[in-house]
Amino acid sequence: MDTLKGFVLEPTSISFKSQLIHFFDIAFEFSHALPDTGVLKYAAGRIANIRDWKAHYEVAEDLLVQAARVEAGALPVVLNTLLRHPVVDEARKERRRILLLKMIGEHSLQRHSSEVAWSVWGCIAQGFSLSAESLRLLVKMEDSVCALVALHARSLGLAESPAELDSLAAALTGDELYDSRWMLSYEAAVRGWLIPPSGKDFVGSDVNFSKLKAAGVNFYDVTQTALPPLPPPKVKAAPLEEYDLLDVEVGDEGDLEY
């Protein structure tokens, strides 16, 4: 890791492209040798705050996409860069979408909630639709958070086969409010994303959850689909001007500050 920490990356240099490729070559080698150390997440983080990519951004994105495919834990950091660089090229948009759908497909089978939730969130943030197969896999996970981000996507028209999520309505019962899927049960009901099988307001009739509903309490924030802007670049303070008191002429004392 020290090798990567000490690696010099100069975005303004004419050799930046070569630097970038060499940097990730080293990162991929370390990741292969030490797969559980988060090397690629670190590498993605090193370049996350670069502002001036000039003509090299596409190369960087290709490397970041590879990093996310190899190390799922790097995905949030990779999305940090991708979302700050919107693309209009349809081919590149589709490549981003395919990356996220593959992440959903691979990690939903292993019930890796974090990776799946980030992937669905990435689709929402970029306006990518979820495939019918992705929706089916999300339902099978029986995970409240992943189900909620999928329902959020559907509410925005980002589900190719919206009916795939209808079976989640089975969680909308009074009993489920006190079971492992309580968040799905509560949020999907109060947001109107699903219709309870009973057709009744089971949340409003519950002695505890009715108070949360009346107070407008939510556990899922639908507004968090964009990243804040990058912080302003750090401005280096100008070096203090040095004075040699021996060079100050008599009568100039008034120019000195004490």
C-alpha cells in the first residue's frame, strides 16, 4: 500500500495518462495478491477529487469500472467519481448501466445487501432502468433496504417490468411491522409504493407506528440521489516576505509593523 501512497499523480502533466495506467496496474497487482485489503477502493479514492481531467477522464472511468468489477467494496467510491462526471454518450451510459446491473446480479445471489443497494442507488442517480431480471433477483433477496431502493426506482419509472415488485406487498401487514421486514412494511405503505393485501391502513391502526406516520417520520430519504459538489481546491498561502532589518534605511521604520 505504501507504494500506492507514494505514487505521484500529476493531472496537469503530459504524462498523466501513463501515470494513471501505471498506478492502477500496481493497484490491480496488489489486489490480486491481497484481495481482502481494499486496495482498489483506496486507488479509486486517490483520484476521486481530481477536477481537471483534460482528455483523460474516459481512461480513468474505464479503470474505475474495472476496479468496481474486481472489488465490490470500491463501488461507492467509484460512483463518487462517475456521478460527478455525467456523460451524454449513449455507449458509455450503457456501459455504466451494465456494470450496475451485473453488480446486482452477482451480489443479490450472495445476499450482499450493501453492494446491491449501492448498485440500485447508482441506477436511480443516473436515471438507468432496472431490468426485469434484476427486479426478480431483488425480490428474492428478502432484504428491506434493497426492496425499498427498487420500489423507489419503480416510482420514478426506472423499472422495465414494474409488476415484478408487486409480490413485495405481502410484507404490508400489521404483523410484519414487528418482524424483520418492518422497514419495508412501513415505508412502502406510507409512501404508497405498494397496496396492502387487506386494503386497510394497517400502519394507521397500529398503536405505535401510527404515531410515527402522524409525525411524518420516514426511514428512507428519497432526496438523497445526488452527491454534494466537490469542495473548493485548497489555496496555498503565499510565503511570507522576508525582511532583512540591516537593509532597512533610516526613516523607513514607519513601514514596519509591530
